[in-house]
Amino acid sequence: QLAAIQGREALPSGTAHDQWVRFRKNRVGGSDIGAICGWNPWCSPAEKFALMTGHKEPAPATLAMRAGLATEAFILDEGFADPNRPGRLCSFGPKIGTVTHTEHMWAIANPDAMATIELDGIAQLCVVDAKRVGHWAKEHWFDENGEQAAPAHYRAQIAWYCWVLQVDLGVIVALVDDKDLLFRVTLPSASCSLIADR
């Protein structure tokens, strides 16, 4: 299954940023879908439309955004090594680049990692997304009952990756406030249904 995914790579990992930006134009990726559905507290659907159609220039990446990108590999390494990780989550081969859906070429995914996870004695391929959650944003990682939960736009992001890559399981690994690793195993079918409804 991973080989089939790699065979659909439109851009390899490590592609120059300006080339990746040009390729992304008029395509929908995981970081877009939460805003398109109205679930991103920092970007409305109208603003996302303006950005994607060129009517608004994107703001420069903030220090927090750059720090998040710079620490992705560290978060993944720590997640794969953590004895409290869900199931038996282990690294699975090289990082893939940007992949398109088999039928909808405008739908793309560029996950942070692919991995195997053993749940109930069954090894499954999963999509892994790493997040660095700063002190100012950690309040968004709790649900209405006070339980830790990934925000809706991040659940939508990994559900989108699973749909594009045709993988049934997603895992979010978040470093919260530079103190705690939070794992969330997601079955994306519910999120995909909500996305389709939107």
C-alpha cells in the first residue's frame, strides 16, 4: 500500500518551496480543509477563498509557525520512542512528498509521516501528523467536557490526508506547551462525512 502511495507522488519530499507553492495553486490540501469547512478559528472560509484565488496575499510565516515546522522531525522521533504511545506505533519507511488523489487531481496530501500501528494485534498503515502546540493555543486542545482533544480543523486535516491517500487510520502526535506528548488515533470516516456535508 505504501508503494502505491509513493507511486502517486506529484512532488517528491524536499521540493523547493516556490515550486511547491506553484503546484499547490488551485488545489486543496489538508491545511486548507479546516478553514474551508469553517472550523479553523484563525482563518474563515471567505479568507481561505481569497487566499486560494489570489485575491489576498498570504501573511509571512510567524515565528511560531516556523518553530512548528522546524520541530516536526523531533516530535515524530519523540512520539515513536514514547513508551506510552498508542498500540505499537513505529516508523515506516521514508517520508513521502505531495500525493494526489487517484480520481480528484485537485485534492492533495503531504503528511508528516507514514507509519504502522499495531492495534488489537493487527498492524495497520496510518498517516501521522505532528503538531507543536504553544502555550497560547493549548486551550483549543480540550473539548467541552475538559478532556484533551485535537481541534476540529486538525482532525479535518488528517481525515483529508487519509481520504486522499486511501488509508483508514490517522494519528496526531502533538507536543503541548513543550511539556507533554499527546496522541490521538483517529478513524477518519466521521470527519470525512462532515467534510462531504460541508
